[in-house]
Amino acid sequence: MKFKKAPLGLAITVVMGSGSLLLSGATHAQENSTAQSTVPVTEIRVTALGIDESADLIVAPFDVLGRDELLNRAGTLGDLLNGLTGVHADSFGGGASRPVIRGQTAPRTKILSDGNSILDASDVSPDHAVTVDPLLAQRIEVLRGPATLLYGGGAIGGVVNVLDDKIPTAMPEKGYEGFAALRGNTVADEKAGAISLTGRATDNIALHFETSLRDTDDYQAAEWDEPRVDGTFSENKNSSIGASWIGEKGFIGLAYSYRADEYGIPGHSEEYLECHPHGIELHCGSHDEDDDHDHDHDHEEHAVPFVDLTSKRVDLRGEYEDPFAGINKIRFRASTTNYEHTEFEEDEVGATFGNKGYEARIEVDHAAVMGWQGLFGVQVSDSTFKNGGEHVFMPTVDSRATGVFVVEHYQLNDDWHFEAGARYDRQSHRPVNDARNRPSFSDSTFSYSGAAIWNVGADTIMSLTYARAQRLPHAQELFSRGIHVASNTYECGLIAHPLTCGGVANNQDIKKETADNVELGLRKIAGAFTYSFSLFRNNVDNYIYARTLDQYEDFRLIKYTQRDAEFTGYEAEIAYQFSEVLSASLFSDYVRVGLTSTDRLPRIPPRRTGGRITTELANGYNAELEFYRAASASRVADFETAQPAYDMLNLSANYSFGSDDRYQVFLRGSNLLDEDVRNQSSFLADVIPMPGRNLSAGFKMGF
């Protein structure tokens, strides 16, 4: 394999069997390597890494999913990424799922739209959909480890950056370009489609239009008493229109996007609406009843509640190369979002959520100074989150943040490369017209990281990285007080209350969450035999988590609490290319979490181990057989159930044809053993299973 310096400083090896793109790990770009391989090479920039023109080494663990791979996979973002090494999902029925990276989900896993926050409500609750559309994505980048520092110390779990075409960055060569795609499946009777078109309007102006639709019924599950799992239906529609002015040195563009969702909330119960805390205990009945929680509930069947969601967003993006001496490029992103959703219970409003605000970010890529080359930038945001309706557990909160950051690279010689970065953030959360008169909260954080990368030889890279990242509490972690119906919890925030909501004994001073993350990586990136190993240890002081204090039936009293925590784990993958048409790989990931108390963190994904066999045929055919086993969780929190182990067998086949493989057809079988899968990372693990055996098929045409 030959490594060539990419136009933006990054060369990455990719297996390109059917036009799909799935890559991971770190790569080393060399001008004159003589190493050979049977797989072709492509070049791509990992935008979220902020790599500049001269950087030849990338230490960050990452994955990139290309457009064709996104079409082949599941519909929601978390379920789509589930299966990547180190990545799971906290699925919540068929309409919502968020990625879980190294045991961390929102708000510690940050989801971006081309580098900017999406400003929805998905970081508040797992039943809130992530408002990005994989069907229209150009590619999705998943970062883990210290590289996430570019986007704030709060992203200690990882960063998911969704790239799209809504703002053209280059003029189509033949005057227009785009694609149309269709997909369906059997487990939920999915019907999905997307169309995207970019066209030249003038010599310097390009226009873009895209739209998508995905509609699913309640899905089927193995060993389930009913034909379908009630409340797992979903429907979403996305449309966007954009325009760019494109010149020789860059572009500037604007886009408007509209999204509408309607999906069920399974596992919902109104039986506990009278529950409230008495100190550290739950009381679920009138005060005339005994405190042993023994009372009758009205078990009358209710229609499954559903979410009606809309999001309106405006994006401004631009890049300008070589604006003046010493500066290679200026890149800026800005967006405003007006998000709202209503949770209906039998056509009556149960709760409303809204998030309205903006975020802006500018990055300056500078020329080398004493051998160091990198970028610096500023990021600002201002948003107002509202919770209304009958079930309110948070006040209206105005949140503001300002961050400044710098990331630098230094190439000592052919064998050694160094990276360093730092970020300062100032954040504030202010309740607005709060009846409980909860105080505002503001503080600052400082985070920094460093990495040393050694080119061992024989296309092998060893890396050692360290990051010290600080995070301040999320508004929900601070101000929650009330029933959160979707998760069947009564939530008590960190802001102390002297009489109720967790009891005086559980009040504590609010401190910064500080994570010391050390990671050792070893990768072989060329030749028939390749591998990637990452060992990580993340010691987090004052880790914030939802501690369960009491439980009645399926309803829990939780108090946001701070304890020191330790996350230790690994991600490993080895692969062997037997011939030009046949390869195989083995993979495994695991994270173990410990606290300085007898408590344990809930919903930590279990160990996963498996393998893949892949065929890549010259006539456009390729196929992959995947099998893995997810173990039963060995360590669970109080009031949590260890879900049983399960085996997962998947098979996919693709065929590409026509000039430049413009036509593509795929067929994928998932959960072919029809296993009863209970997702340990899901709030609904005890309530409903994951989808059973599924066959999906799709078609894509490029033009």
C-alpha cells in the first residue's frame, strides 16, 4: 500500500468494495512508502479532527461511515452506529436512539452537524430523537479519546460529526450531481427514500435541494407475546434547501432545513403520576395511606403516547484559503435552531419541550511557527430550553457558553510526531421565571491534552495520549425536580433542596467534573495482516450520575449525585487479507466502570466479541457475514437487572453496476438467529425487546 499526503494532510486506507466506506484507526502518511497491499487506497479528510495541511500522523481513534454504508444500516443514529467497535446505543423504541461510546452517552457524547451542535432535546432524555438524518448524510465521523477536546471538555465519551451536502462546497463538474435512494425492511415494514440534487446556477453559485421520508410500523420481536411491540412506530420527514457562492479560494453558503417526526413512546406509564419523594423514599399514594407503598393502581389500558416533533434550522458555513500571510485557512460555522416537540397522551398534551438558540464557531488554520502547525478558534452559543405541559420536571433555562481552543502538531522527524491542545470554556445556566426560585449557576473549565506518536516501523504506529478534561453540569442535572414520565423516574437535581427530593443527607456542593484520560494505542495499517488495539483508563473526579434512591414497581426516585469514577476498557480489531477477494477480521470491545462508593453506574454496555468474513469481487459483487456475542453484564447498579447474553448474526450483500458504479443494490439480513435481545444500555431493557429477525433491501442511483 502506498501512503500519499492528502490534500488536507490526511491519507486514510479504505476498503472500497461496493462504493461503501467504513474505516477506522489512525494512519501514517508517507511520500515514498514501498509497502504494498491488495486493497486500494482513497483519501479523505476527517473534518472533526481539525487536521491541518502538514499533519502526517493522526493518533485519534475514529470511524468514518460513508454514504452507501449509511443506506445499508438502520434508520436512527444510535442504532446505525451500534456495532462499531466501542460504540453501542441506548435505544428507546423505534423512533429514538443515541450513541453510547465507551460507556458514555449524552450529554458526554456530543452530536454535531458539520461541527456545530444540533440544539435539539436529545441530551435531556433517551426518548427524544436526535434530529439528524442518516439517509441524507454524506458521511458520519465518530471520534473517541482526547481528540474530542476540540469540541469541549464535556465530550469525554466521544464526538459524532454528521456531514451533509445541504450547503455546496464545490461546483459540480458536469453542472449537476446527486442521488436517489430507496430502502425497506420486513421487521417494521419500513418504507424509506431520499433524493439529493446539487446544480450550478451561475459560474459561482450552486444550489442544493434534498428531502427524505422514513415510515415504519411497530416492529416485531422474537419470543414476544404480541405480533408487534406496541409504540415502536415512527415517521420522519426532512427537507433542506441551500445555496453557496463558490470561488477559487473558498465558499460561503446558507441553508434552511425543516424536520418533522412522529413516533411512539413505549414503556410509558401514567400509574405513577401521584408518586413523590419523602426524603430518600418514594410515596405513591395519598398521605393517609401507609408508607409501605402498598396501594392499588388503576391498571386501565391506555393508548401508547407519542411525540410530535418539529425542528427548523438555518446554517451558515464558509471557508477561505490563504486569506493573508501566515494563515492557511479560515473556517466558520453558524446555526440557529427552533426545536419543539409535544408528547401526547390519548390526544391530550402530557409534556412539551423546546430549545431555541444559536451556535457559532470559527477556526483559523495557521502556518508553521517554530515547527508547530495547527489551528485555534472561538465558539459561542446561547439557547433557551423550555419544559411545559402537565408533566414538568425542569424550569425554563437560559444557557450560554463561550469557548476558546487551540490544537497544535509538531513533526520531530520521520518517526516521531507530537500533538498538544487546550481549551477554556465559560458556561452559565439561568432559570427563567422559576416558581421554585432556584439559583443560577455559572463556572469555567480548562482542559488540555497531549500525544506522542511513534512510527515503530513496518507500517506500525504506537501512540500514547493524555487528556485532562473538565465538564460542568448540564441544566437537567442541576435543576430537575419532578416526574419524568418517559423514563418512569422522579428526578432530583444537584441544586440542593432542604426538605424533599433526595433528602438533606444527599445534598452536596456542586463541583467540576474532571476527567484524566490516558490511552495507549498500537496499530498496523498496511499489508495483509493489520490490527488496531486501544487501551484506555479514564479517572473522573466528581462524576455526575443519576443515583437511584428508592423504587416502587417500575418507578424510581433518582438523585443526581457526584462520585469519583473509573472507566477502564479496550477496543481491539485484527484483520487478515487472504487474497484480493477474501478477508476476515476479529473484534472486541469492553468497558468496566467503578465508583468510590458501593454504587455502580447503570446501563453500561457489556463485553462484545465477534468476527467478520468479507468478500470483494471484481465484477461489482461483495458480501459480508458478521457474528458477535454480547455477554451478560457482570456488574449492574442497584435496582438494575443484568440482561441475558445474546448472539447476533448479520449477513449483507451488495452489487454495484453501471458507469462509475452509479447503480447500487443491497440486501441485508439482521438478527438472523431471531434472538430475544435486551439492550443493557436502554431504559427499556426490562420492558421491551429489540427487533427480531429482519430483512432489508435498498437501491441507490447516482447522477
